[in-house]
Amino acid sequence: MRRKEFHYAVMFRLWAVDNTGRRSSPSEVTIKTPCPAVDDVKAQEIADKIYNLFNGYTSGKEQQTAYNMLMDLGSPTLHRVLYHYNQRYESFGEFTWRCEDELGPRKAGLILSQLDDLSGWCRGLLQEPKIGLRRASLKFLACRYTDTKAFSLSWMELAQGLHKSCDEQTLSVMYNDYGEPKEI
């Protein structure tokens, strides 16, 4: 049996643009991460909201609100909601059981099936007690050529009429730190 490999990548495409707006062939930059980035603070807030929706009598409107909220999360954030819910509220019923009890087996099954969308490695990382969300800034040059001479019969004169201007730009990439910070 072949092992499934999961790679989560953020890909950027860079290209040159000439003065007529034509683009060069793109260069691709890929940043691979073991897991998609997750906002742990948001996951804690959602776990609290789900608990409040499930606490006591759950009306049809509250059930639908909880279902929509959980279906919109995506697998990594859903893992963290489950983690935080069980850390804080397991004495009121474990998350998967509460979902089935409050939403019914069909809706709960649709939500919980998203938990299988991640690799074992990623699921392990998402069990860490602390997950920090960080931002890395990637700097790059955005250059543009402008034509200072409108028309020329000579290639030499045309080349001398080109002006290159570059601006440094920044691209932000979100990533996670897993576990307690360690001193090196």
C-alpha cells in the first residue's frame, strides 16, 4: 500500500511586463508547508460559539448557524475547534458526540468527514497545545521598462530610449509555529 503524501504549498507566479503590457514567461515560486496555516485564536473563539449554540435547548436556527459555521471552516481550523472544544467543554460531551446529538448524524457526518482531509503529520501538529500564527514578508523587485522615444528606425536609438524603473514590493505569507517556543 502506497503512503499518501500531503504537501501544502503557497505558490506565487512572477513575470516581467514591458511598456506595452506584455508579460514574459512566468517564474513560479513555491513555498511548501507541512500544514495549511490556521488561526488558533479564531479557532478558540469558534469553539466557544459552538458551545454556546449547543448549550441548553438548540433551536433549528441555532443548529443551522452551527452547521454553516463548521462547514465553512476547512479541515485545519476544524481540527483546532475540536481540540479547543474538547479541552474546555468535554465534561458537557465530546465534540463529535455533541455534533451528532445536536445536528443529527447526516450533518455531523458531513462536518466530521472534513477531518480526514489532512495527513497524519499535519493532524499531529494540530494537536499541539500552542499554535502561533506568524507572518513572513518576502521582498521582491517589480521592474517596468518604459519607452521614452515614441518611434525610431534604429535599434540602437530604440534601446537607448528605454528606461527601467524598479520598486521593491513585499508579499506576506502566513505560517504557524507549533508547540512552545524553544531556545537554541
